[in-house]
Amino acid sequence: MKKQPLLFIQGGGDDGYEADKALVNSLRESLGNQYEIHYPAMPSDESAPDFGWLQQIDSEVSENEDGVILVAHSLGASMLLKYISEYPVIKKIKGIFLIATPHWSGDEEWQAGLKLKKDFAKKLPDKVPLYLYHSRDDEEVSFAYLDYYKQNLNQATFREIKSGGHQLNNDLTIVANDINSLSK
């Protein structure tokens, strides 16, 4: 039996890849072996306005099969949203799942390559399920960003999580349940 492709994009920071391995492991455990989870390390090109992430995401999505499921955490979630709203995605996407997604709005030069365009919501693919998750006690990415996305993403499903911090206690059962609901 062919496995369902799933691409997980890590969060940022010096230890983002290592920290998010626990999220990937939770997802793998919750989903079972019918999914093929690909978890690439993202670049850290300080000279690129997006740290080199958009090109890497484009490459990873392009290498996957049609019907790929996209899951991303924190900086990875914001960069995946930026990618999907700005790049011509030629692969069919089965679902998009964004965890603790920041919204970049500052005037600092380093944020310029991370910001979404004003019309980003109109550029998202039609009829692709979109889920956003955020813990009320997230200590790194403000829970208020979820309200921003609620105002701009009418087509999305939002999951407010009472507690779990930025890493959702390294338990992605709620995400796995939503992913599994796509097959029903």
C-alpha cells in the first residue's frame, strides 16, 4: 500500500530542528505507518531576507507527490504560508496544518523577507483544507496572532489549545486527528 506523503517544516532558532523532532515523532506515532513523513533540516542563510527558507520549501514541495500534506511549526508555519501565497505551487496539496504561526509586522530590516503580502489570503489555493493551531500559553509566539489569522482566513479551521506552550507539550494528537479526518 502506498503511503500518504507528509512534509513537516521545522520552527526557527538555533535548535529549531532538534526541538521539533519531538513534534514529528508525536505526529508519526499518532498517525501510524500509512504516512511517509519527510522532515528536512531548513537552511540558516543569514544573508537571505527569508534565511533561504522559501527556496528550500519550494524544492521540498516540488519533490513530493501530488496530494502532499503540509505541516509546519512556528517560523516554518509563517514561511509555509508565505510560500503558498506567493509561489506558483504546481503540486496538489491535500491539507495545510500550521502550528503556532507568527505574523511578522515590524519595521526591522530582518523581518522584511518574512512578511506576508496584504492580499495573501486571496492567493491561497482554493478548496485545500487549512488548519491553524495555537496554545493560549505559548511563551514564544503571541496567541494574539491567531486572532489576526481568524480575521483574514475565512476558509480556515482554528484550534485554540488551552495549554501546552509553544511546543504543544510535544503532543500533536490534535493535528493527527485533523489529518486523519481528510481521509474520511
